Amino acid sequence: MISLSAVDSLLVATLVLLVGRLLSTRIGFLGRYSIPDPVIGGLLFAIGVFVASTYMDVQISVDTSMSSTFLLIFFSCIGLTADLRLLKRGGPRLILFLVALAPFLVLQNLVGLGMAWVLDLHPLMGVLAGSITLVGGHGTGAAYAIGFSDTYNIQDIMALAMMSATIGLIMGGVVGGPLGEWLLRRYKVPVPGGTAEAHEEPTELQDPAARKSRLDASIFIAALAAVFVCLGVGEFLAEAFADLPVNIPGFLWCLITGILIRNLGPFAKIQLNDRASEIIGSVALSLFLAFSMMTIDLASARQLAGPLMIILAIQAAACVAYAAFVVFRIMRRDYEAVVISAAFCGFGMGATATAVANMQALSRRHGHAPEAFIVVPITGAFLVDILNVIVLSLLLSLPFVGGL
């Protein structure tokens, strides 16, 4: 048994990211279809762990205690770079995005129920492989799995829930980039051009001295201090409002705190460097996704795959089709719509962090999409959870589903 310490695990995660970056630059289709680096490297590591445990009887354990903190740091940085003045342009897209999202939640559960009926499974298995674990993620999946286990005594329901959420997370990271690239080619959508950094701060790229002076150690320390304020306040708010009827994810409080600091700070003469916050957030997101991919239990997946994989494959196809032919059209068929459609696959099949990773992969290649980086995190962190709870509550109250 090889148990990696927290420091060792962090080292492996960084190596995973470097390997993912190397492969994405050396293997044409990986870069061409904007597959996120953590997905590439993390899956390779998971395959290596599976081979070692299955054929060499060597167990490798990774310390993921820091993983959740990286996620909180990432969403704090999203808030710290969220200029609400962009909502003057992004506001209408929020409404359009919700118009596209609500029917999808219903569709996703209907697909799950239909596949469960075809495969002669309990209807709850179809809902479990629907918006409970795909849009809801691991936390929502675990909560509902406990209820299903206590009420219906369904065997291995928790393992299936975790497997569904994990496989969905992978699929969401894999299909989003290729969909975005296909939309760009299919509809000849104009792109901003260059990299996301070039689009955001061209003057810094033209003046290396100015860029260096603005990104010295003190600038990063100030950004880190703001991040830690977000983490502390977010944790306090999460505990204070833990008894609300609607389950609000903890990272949302960090994001809200970051937004307040970013938009109210200038009135108190507090001005943070957005570029520093973006770099910190990008590193945190990459590490979070690397840990998520590294800890995939492929041995359990092999045992539990079967019907679950069939359902999830159909769900992935339905999500991609819906993003391409509904979301893209509703969101105005421009570059922002392309990036949002790719992101839709991320949290439609996995998590908001995966959605943003898809956006980052595309924006790094084709240019920044500022409205998408406002609309998707806010919708994915909060509004989608409210809609999901409403849809699931109505669905599970139906007698032929469960009557919970």
C-alpha cells in the first residue's frame, strides 16, 4: 500500500497537469478539441493506479484533503474578478440561459427514466443517473442516495451515485471542448482572436515592464489576502445559513463575498489586480480537477459500469445535442454562445468547475468571452440548484417514480 502524503499528492497533481499540458500540445486532436489538461493527465494517472492495483497488487492512496479548498479558492477568484458592470451586457443572457436550462432538467430526468424502463431497472435508478448526480453532482447524489437506501433498500446505491457523478464529471470535461470547436467551424462564428490574456490586457503584453511591475509579489499577496477573506467569510455564512430550506453550496458564499469585495472595494480605495486573481483561480481550478480525475476508482467503475454506462452515454449525447441545437441558438449564435454551450456540457453532465474549465480551454485558444464568465458561474453555482430542487421534488412526488 502506497499512501501519498498531502505534499506528495500535491506534487503528483502538478505533474499530472504538466503531463496533460504536454500531451495537449503534442497530440493534435487533444489541443484541437480543447480537452482540459487535468482531464488528460488525471485520467492517465487513474489508469495507472488501476493497472497497478489490478495486475501488480499495488494500492496507491492519494490525500485529497486540500481538494475542496482549491475549489473554494477558485470560486473566490471568480468573484474577485467579476465586474458587475458586465451584467449590463450579460444580464439578458442570464435570462436566456435560464430559459434554456429549465426544460433541460426535465429532459435529463425523462431520459434517465426512459432508459431505466428500457433496461428494466427501478425508476429511481434512472433519476439517480439524471439531474440528481449529473447537474447536482456528488453532494446532491450522496444526499438522495441516503434517502433512497433508507426507504427502498437499494443495494450499492451510494456507490452508484458517486460513480454516476464521477463519470458525468469526466464526460462533461471531454465533450464540451469538441462541441465548442464544432460550433465554431459549423457556423463560422467570428472569434475575438489571440489568447484570453491578449484580449483582456493588450497593453500589458505590449509593455512587459508594466506587466512585471503590476504582477510582483506584493500584488499576489494582496490577491491571496482577499481570497482568504472570501474563504473565512464564506465558511461563516455557510454555517449561519445552513438551515435554509434550499441547500446553498458553500462555494457560492465565497463567490458572493468575492463579488462584493471586487465591486465595493474601490469605494474604500481597495483595488486588486484582476490578472493576479485570475492566475490564482486558474491554478486552483486545475489542481481541483486534477485531484478529481486522479481519484477515479476505475476498478469500481468496471464492476458497476454496465447499465449505468449505457444511461450516461445516452445522457451525454442528449446533453451535447441540446447544447448544440437549443442552447447555442437561444444564446444568440455568437462566440459567447459557443463558449456558454461548451460550458453547458460541463455542468449539465458534471459540475460548474468543469464548465468553467471548458470555457477556459476555449478562451485560451480563441479569445476571452466576458459575458460567459459571468453568466455560467452564477447560474451554475446557485440558480441551477434551485431549479434542480424544484424539478426533483415534483418528479419524486409522482407515484410511478417513488412518491418521496
